[in-house]
Amino acid sequence: MNVLLGNRIKALRNAKGYTQEQLAEQLGVSRQKYARIENGTNSITLDILSKVADILDVTVGDITRVLDETPAVAYRAGDGDGSCDKIFDMLDLFYANKHLYAKIRQKELM
């Protein structure tokens, strides 16, 4: 999941003509930390995701849409790449950011 989001953010960043350094500076993080988000090494919090969306002038949904495009069959195929770990990571991220997500949705609806 982190790789999918990172790739999507990278594509949106490139489309806007930003460098990693420029985006990292606007986020208030080091370029290295930002690069780890893009390559999927670091998990992305909903707070950072929201800030990235604001900087790139897109919605959080525009970034996370890539998760909906991923076939669910890949998790059932038993491809031996830690599918259960991916599911647990997704659940952890969901519960860790549930409250923040509600705030962002309320802000978007205003």
C-alpha cells in the first residue's frame, strides 16, 4: 500500500513540476524522509497525506484512488509476498488516522 501511494504522489509531484526537495521543504521534512515516503519505505500518515494534497492542489481522494484501482485478487492469490502484512498495515493505518480523517472530511465538506 505504501508503494502504491508513494508512486501516485511521485506521479502527481512530477506532473506539477515539483522536485522532491521543494515538496519536502513545503512539508517541513527532510528530502530523505520525503523520498522514503515516495518509495514506500515510510508509512504516510493522513496528516502528511493531507498536506501533500494541499501542496499539489489535489484532494486526498485523488491520491488514494490508486488503492481502489488495485485488484483485491492480489491479496487472495497467496503470492507469498506478505499479503497478510499488507492487510494489517492497511488496518493499522486506518485506525491510526480515523479521527484525523473525520476532521479532513468535515473540512472538505465546508
